[in-house]
Amino acid sequence: MKIAVIPARGGSKRIPRKNIKSFHGKPILAYSIEAALSSGLFDRVIVSTDDDEIATAARRHGADVPFGRPASLADDLTGTNAVARHAIAWIEETGTEVDEVCCLYATAPFVTADDLRQARSLLTRDVDFVFAATRFAFPVQRALVRNAQGLVEPMFPQWIASRSQDLPEALHDAGQFYWGWPASFRRHDVVFLARAAAYELPSHRVQDIDTPDDWVRAEQLFGLAGAAR
């Protein structure tokens, strides 16, 4: 069985009720559910939540909510791999083998069915995980930090005088989805320490949504891109 697991706990603090907050006219988690369903890749699209209101919204938009997420996996410190492991274990305890897993964030309105399909094509037996990534807008090697005196200094002094074009481009996690084998989710708590491949997205379709300011920026980007569907 191939499954999508969408973690959506109810305890968001910086943006209250974030996972079901209206985003361009519908709960934001609806975009992830719809992308997963329309991809044609999954036998089950599961929302893992500890919240009845989120469960109701998820079912309304076509997802399966076959269990309540335990409180021990619904705090601020629980990683997405642990949530995926729980979903895998729950399904396998019913006697069904899980073959492939995609952990898809509930706040990823820019993700498309085609993204999921193309990223899946990178998941081979030589790879543990495939994740959505994008390029840093500025060379990270020339980053600055504040010191104890409040003044700035280079994070990497050896690179600070280098020209941008002479430095390798760096990627960062786009915070959208993580394809992996069940065994990979069981073995690893962190995606990037394993054999991970990046599926690169353009920066105009990437926005972390952790703060109210992030939310406003995401809505603006979504509207400008004409991504509403």
C-alpha cells in the first residue's frame, strides 16, 4: 500500500488553528489533501490529528482519518518522521503492508500533484528520502551573525570575500513533503542525515508558514502566481 500522511495537530500557537485556517477560500490543509488525491499515487491519504475539528475538515475534503493521534505525538517537539512511523505502524497492525510513504505538510498550498509525481520518480532503492527543496536567495557562505557586542561578523570568514558566482549554490528544505520507504522512516529521525535526494522547486512556490507574517506573504505569493485551483 502507498500512503500519504498529513500531520495536522491542533495545538498551533503562533498561528492559532493554522491547519484549518482559511487560505484563499478554503482550509489550508485542503490543498495538500487535494494534491495527494489528484496525483493518483496513493491508496490512502491519511490525516494524522489529535483534533476533532481538523478531522472533520479533513474528511470533508476527501482525506481518511482512521485514528486519533496520541497526545504523546502531538506536542511541539514531535518530529514528522515520528508521526509517519505511527501511521505506518497503525496500518500494518491491521494486516496491510505499507510499501511507500509520503509525509506531506498540512500547510503546503503551493504543492501540486505533478510535484508529488516527479519527486516520487527520484525515490529509488539507493535513496532513503526525497524531499522538496529550493535554492537560497543569497550565498549562505557569506552569511553574517551578530557577536556578543552586537556587531556583525562573518559566519564563515574564509568565504566572506568570495564573489557570489564563485560559490556553490546551496539548497534548503522547502517544508512541503518527504517521500520515503517505510524502513527509512523507521530507521531515521532526520531526513537529511540519511541518503536524501532533493526535488528542486522554484523559490516563488516556497514559503514557510510559521508566523502571521509568513501567512500574509504566502497568500500574496499564491495570488500573484495564479495558483488558486
